[in-house]
Amino acid sequence: MLRDRTLCAFRTQSRDVSGEPPPPPKLAFVKKVSPVRRFAADFLELLGSMRFAISLLMFICVASLIGTVLAQNQPANTYIDQFGPYWFEFFDHFSIWSIYNSGWFMVIMTFLVVSTTLCVIRNAPKMIREMRTFKEHVRGGSLKAFPHRVELESAGAPEHSREQVQGWLQSQGYAVRVRQDDDGSMMLAAKKGSANRLGYIFAHLAIVVICVGGLLDSELPVRLQVWLGGKQPITENMLISQVPETGRLGLGNPSFRANMLVPEGARTATAVINSGEGVLIQPLPFALELKRFLVEYYSTGMPSSFKSEVEVTDPVTGHTFERTIEVNEPLRYKGVTVYQSGFDDGGSILSLQGYPLVGPGAKPFELNGKVGESMGITAQQSPSDHPLTVQLTELRPINVENLSEGDPQPKAMIEHVAAVTGSAANKKDQHLKNVGPSVNYRLIDDQGQSREFVNYMLPVELDGTLVFLAGMRFSPAEPFRYVRFPADENGSLKEFMNLRAATQNEALVTQAAERFAERNSSSPEQKELMLSASKTALQTFVRAGFDGLISRVPEAERERILGFAIPMIQFTLSELRDLIRQQQGLPELDYSQENSDANRWIQSAVLAFANLPDYPAPVILTLSSFEQVQASVFQVARSPGMYIVYLGCLFLIIGVFSMFYIRDRRVWVWIRPHNQGSRLMAAMTSQRRNLDFNLEFDRLKTAFNRLSV
């Protein structure tokens, strides 16, 4: 038995007519192929096939369509609001929010590069050989099978006919090669437009080069360092100087795209790269210092342009120079490009005034801090039984809002940055108004639960009354809900906060209820009833709002109960307000006019008390003053793939031009001696036999007919 070879077939032959025995049977042997090698060969064949490459291109086209329609790299809350929690979680598995850097997209790109490269390696040598060969060894008789051919006789000798035909072909741009046969015949093989084959080669090379450039400028180089180089993204809060070596990329990192925030007067030589759930530190070959940040605004208050005046220092040579970075005017130095992508707060210094919202106290307290820092509220300052931590998150010196659409919603910083495109310049809405500075902060309790708040520094006129807007929300996915606190005649919260504290004073509330009952009762019995009703209604309303008044009332009776309870509460609050003003030596107010300032103030106070039970904090912090510190947000990139993509585009242009504008032609002319002259047969072919080819064949036929004369 043969171990390495297998008998494939026996060839048997019968005896011939002479009776001689047939020759011994011939054994055909085929080398045994292992399943692994067969699978590898089939897989290699699949990778190099055109169908596989086209399928990959279809996937890339669909992914690119999604990436074009769906805004990329937005905060998660944006997509949750757009798709809902269920579909967000489903689509998040496919990373469609950053589709061009998703793992599956880069895998498809890699397979496309491999597939197209194999296709080029497999077919380019054959195409180049095809371009270079004249195919002069074609048999003369085979020309009769060509559909485009011409036959004629000439009185000239074969050599004379050859000279005439060769001269005409060369005058038409053909390269000609002659084959001389022993019987005196000659075969002329001519070709032109062979560079047409270069079009296919360059077009496929363009796909490879562009994909390689795209992969090089993607997150793939950074991910490879994480997967294979031992780098670990940092997920904890720490100073850059404390980041271990595993969290730092090398200075020679070939490709990256990072972010850098530089406050005014600060200098940095590092950038931050987002990687998974953490970040990596990318050192730069230079240090950048922000000298000054400049921003200009439209009349609506939206930023029209912003730029950064920076100083760049080369740590190797010590060379220093200044440059201005603007949108669409980046800084390029040592292969790194610095783009102006936005601006942010650089640690503005804030002075806050806090007011208690529970308990009988009304004394304000002061807090001072920086944006980005946290501070505690002491037990003496806060009426809460538990410690609170304040985290200052943002200062907005300008807020332009459309107050006709209700309470304002602070916009994301990206919307302010997008205004430099000119979109805000066309907003002529008369309702747009600059409502002044605002401060955003978080209150964190001892259990780690936090709530987000936004308070405007200046009062805003809404519904004819000046009010302070105090917004809150439980998560970034929710819109801000506001409490409107009425501003007093001095434009402050002091009078309302005194009134709120007075509602917790049993004696003052009783005295205000007595004054209300005295003014509105006609008998002692009615006075007692009104005294008890007004006092109870006010205390219940302050504690639980409208729900406290009607929670135990049948639904059919609720409107009637509110119909007399709300005016009673309003009048009682008016009396309580006057009592406070008397204690402070201020005159009483006139409530006789329905639309007077005093009545509108009380009405706003009633609405504020109605919302206070839902305000999730025992204190409110208002902005007293601030010292703004600007910071520039830069995008820092080293993208050598950009030049590779440019090269791929050049290849694509060459390929398309070659395929569509260079027409390949091949002509064979067989010249044989005939009588005293010669006989000629010419055939012409091309890869694309279109109308132009037919016209050119007609010209060749006409020229050959002239040669026969």
C-alpha cells in the first residue's frame, strides 16, 4: 500500500488489431491534500474574490450612510432622548454612535484591504504582462475568426506592403512588432492604449491605500497599544503627574486624536485620549501656553467667533513663538495639528449666597469657590440634619433665551460652539433676550445622591413680574424644572426668604390669620372659623403645596375647594408680608388694585410656595459675583493617514482617467506572398467594442483599401 500517494485510476487499453498485448496500465497519482490546507486555500480564494470585496464595500457604504445621517460622538443622553432607553441599549452594542471607530467597522476595513490586496497581487502581474506583450505569435489563419477584419490584395511585394502598413500604424500611435516566417509571410502585431490596464490596477490600489490611511487615522493604533502593548486606560481621578507609565502613550505614537483644555495663563504639554471607559495620556513634542482667549458675540448674545493666542515652546531646542489659533486656522508643528474646537470654563472664581429653604431661619450665608471644585456646607449654614457637598460645575456669563417658549433650558456647550458657523446671526426673533449669568452646581448628600441645579444671577421678567429662576433636575436626561422666586423692590430674594421663614413662625402666622379674619368676617363666630381655616390652609400649603389641600378631597370637589382656599392663602400671605415690613420699619403695601405690583408679587410668591415642596434641596445658592477664567478646548491630532489618503485619491484619479479615457486597441496584419504581389489580412479587437471602436475600424479599413491601390 502506498502511504503518501493514492491510486487515482487505471488506464486500460484493449489489444489492437495486430494482436499485440496492450502496454502496461498507467497509474495516475494525485497528492493528498489535508483538510486544513484545503480550508486555507478556499479561504484565501474567498478573500481574493471580487464577490467578497463587493460585499465588504456594501457593508462599508451602509455604515457610512448611518454615520452621515446620525450625528457621531455626541453625549449618551442625546441618543437616549432620541431613541429611548431600550433602543439605545440595543444600538449601543453596535457602537453606531462612533461607527467609524467601532471594532466591527475596522475589521471590515481590514478584510477589505486584505481582499483587495490579494486581488491586486493575483491579477496585476498578469495585466502587466498583458500590457507588455504584442501577441505576435498569433497564427494567421486564426484572424478569420475575428468579427472586425479586412482582406485585400496588393500589387506590391510583401516587404513593400509591410513598410506601408507599419508606417501607417505607427503614424496612428501604435507600437508595432514584426514576426518573419520561413515561408516568406509576415505577421505585424500592433497595440496602443495598453495603459488602460493600469486603470484597474490603480483603482484597486486606491481602495487599499485609502483604507490603510483611514485605519491609520482611526483609533486602531491606540487600541493595538492597549491590546498588545500593555497600556491601560485610567478610570480614576488623579493628577496627570500621578498617571503611571501604563496610562501614558509614547511621544512617537504614530497616530492619535486627543483633546486638551488649557485655561488662560496655563501651560501644558499633554493631551487626553478617550479610550473605552477611561483615558490615556498623550505627551506632545511641544508645550502650549494660552496667553489670551478672545470671543466675539452676535447681537443675540451667541458667540460669533473665538480664537486663542498661544505661545509654543519646543523643549528640545528651546525655540519659542506665538501663534493665533482660530476655527479652520489650526496650528501645525512637528507633525501635530492643534485645532480650536471650543471653549470652556478654566476655573472661574465664584462668590455665592445661600438661603435656607426649611426651618424658621432666613439668615443668608456666603460660599466662595472655583468652578470644578467641591466644598462642604456646614451645619451652621444649612438647616439640613445631614452634611451637604456643593460641586460647582459651570459658569455661564451670557445666556440668550427665547422667553416666549417658557422657562429657559441651558444649552450644551456644543450648541454655543456651533454658533460660529453663523447660524445665530440669522436669529432675529424679538423674544431672544440675554438673561444674564448663571451658575450650575450639584448638591451631594451623605449617601452620595446628587441633584443638579442651575440658578440665574439676575431676575427675569416673566408674565409682568421680576422673578429669579431656580432650576433643578434629577438626571442629565431630564429637562430643568424651575421655581420662580419673586424679586423684591431691591432686585433680591431677601423679602421672599423672610416671608418663607415667617411661615414657620407660629406666632406670626396666627397674627396674620387674625388680621385676615378681622378684615373679612362679619361676626365673631365667622371670625373664629376664618382664623382657623386660613391658618390651617396656609400651613398645609407651605408644607405640601396644592396636593396638600386637595389630596383628601373628592375629585369633583377639588376645583371648588381651591376656588376659596387659594384667595384665602394669598390674603393671609399679604397680611404676613405686612407684619414683616412693620417689624422692619417699612410701610404697608396697597393691595386694593388687582394688577398692582404688590398683588403680582404675592401671586408669584404663592406659585413659589406651591413648587417649594418639590424642590429637592434644603438650601438655594445664588450667584453674587464672579471672576471669569476662560479656557480653550483644543483638538490635537497626528494624522499621517491623511497624506496616505491623498495619495490614494491621486491613484483613484489616475485609475478612473485610465479606464474611461484610454482606449486599448490591438491590430494584427498577416502579409503573405501572392502571385507577383502580396495578400493582406488585418484584424482589430478591443476590450470595449463601442461606437468609437467601430469608427476606428472603419478608418483602418479605409486606410488599408488605399494601400491596396
